[in-house]
Amino acid sequence: RLGVAIASVLVAVLAALVRPRPVPSPDPPSPRAMADALELRAEPLSVEKHLILGCSPLAGIYGSIPESQAFDTVKTALELGFRDFDTAPHYGLGLSERRLGAALEKHAGETPDVRVWSKVGRVMKPHAEVTDKDRAEGKVEEGNMPGHPGCIFPDAPTDVTPVLDYSAEGVRRSHADSQRRLGARRKVFGLRVHDAEDATRYAAASEPVTGGVDALVEMRESGIIEAVSLGMNDPTYVKRMLLEKPNGTFDSVMSAGAWNLIDQDGLQLMLLCQSRGVKIHNAGIFASGLLVGGDHYKYEKAPPEILARREKWAALAKKHGVPLPAAAIAFALAPAGVEKAAGGG
């Protein structure tokens, strides 16, 4: 549902993107000295070069969607010029990857420049493979399984269990499973370490040799993937990983929900990436869909103060003759270090 909304919104706002107009902030998010240190983009924006379609909605986030709607979303994105697609095993317990792969097979054909990004840190195990040790160590994510009140993907399959695994072995298995779900023709371009945002997950991912990060570097060096990245919501853990691993480990980082019109907590992360030459893929640019008419923010109903902030931006955008989604995209891509921005989910 949200993916189709994003695609239709982008049709209307492309003209505004060609000649982006500055929109002053009604509530400056940081000290002037820090903002001045952030290099701003000078080049014009384009869909093909600068936008990623976030594919979590292909699995039906918050509500069921038919497969045909997911396919139409991918078809529309391709027609608009999208060439980067970001998914994850977590999105519908593999359903997003399966639908994306099938849709690309149907609508992209032999298009050579399509790049699929997925993520590692969770393995979708058949129920019989889940061990007592997995459960005892708290690795089973029951809250993401259909039937649980916390599950936001009601169409997710019921024959697998999501199990956290940030080890080298887990990363390799996750990649192989993702490749199978996406289809043989569509090679995974890049992999992101997903949600390693507590002490246990972080330690398992960053452990030398046996951790997932070092395994990803080996996979890149051997040509299995082209890029190593991070995909996290908390800028603190992203900064820590960048500082603790050798420079050159990561080609990019995907920071979610930390640099948009509602939330700019990722400013210090952007400055760090700028200093180290790490590209930023900015996700959550529509603030959980709030800036394109949604009512959720960070996986919950948006509180009144957040809705009020959106209305201030909407009024300011209207005053300057700019659609609010166009202002959101332009803001997300304003820092020169942001290589791409992801819309959709």
C-alpha cells in the first residue's frame, strides 16, 4: 500500500526535483557550526542515480496487499527510472525478497543496471531447525511471526521462524537464502548488517574473523557481492562500527529515520561519514510515511506533537509552491555525502 503511494507521489514531484528549491527549516535541528560543516549537494537530482525503492511494503506492512499490487509497484518504479531496490529477509520473513525477485524477473528482464540490496542478521529457519539453544539465547523473534500482536507483516509465511544470527556462518546462509528467494538471475549487489543495535548483536556482528562484518568483506573481495553496508536505525551504533572497523570496511551505511524533515538525529553520523569518505543511503526520508499522508511514525501511531511538526512543514512547503514529498526528498538528499535516498519503506 505504501509502496504504491510512494510510486504515485514520485510521478507528481519529479518536476520539482529537477529544480529543487530551498525550503527553510522552521525549527533548526542543530548548532549552526555543525550545520555549516556539512557539505551540501550541488549536482541536480535524478531518480536513476539518487533514489532507492525501499521494498518492505511489497510484503504488506501493517496490512495485506495482493501480489499483483507489489508487482505493479516494482513495474512503476522501473518506469520512473529506479534502478536500486532495497529489501531484507526481515520484511515479511522473506516475502518481500520473493515478490521483488519475481517482479523484477517479469518487468526488468535483462536490464543490466538493476541493483538489489538485501540485509543480514536474521535467518529464516524452518520450525524444525530452531534449536533449544536458539530459544535459550533469545535469538528467536516470535514478535515478528504472523499471529503475534507485534507482527506488522500479516502476509508473512507461517512455515519459518526468524532467528537472529550475526555470525559469519549466519551471514553466508542468509545471503544464500536471499539469493534463492530473489532468483538466480538477480545477483545480490550489496548486503547490509541489519539492526545490530544492542550489545549482543553488535558483538556478534563485529567479532574479528567469526563475525558477520568480516565475512561480508571476504565476500566482497571474492566477488560474491559488490558492496558492504550497514542498515540501522540508531546512529550511535553506526558511528561505533565505523570507528571500530578499519576505514574501507564499509562502502556505505543506510541510516534509517535519522535525517528527514521530522528528525535530524543523524547529523553527527553524516559528518563522520563525510570525514571518512563513506557514502550514506538515507532511509526513512518520509518519516515512516508520515510525510506522504500516513499516520504512523517509527512503527507507532504518530503522537500529536509529531503531527503538528508535519503540519508546520506542510504549510511552509505550500507557501513556497513545493509538494511536501518533494521537499522531503530534496532535504534528504541535500547533504553531498548522501549518495542515495530510499523511499517506500
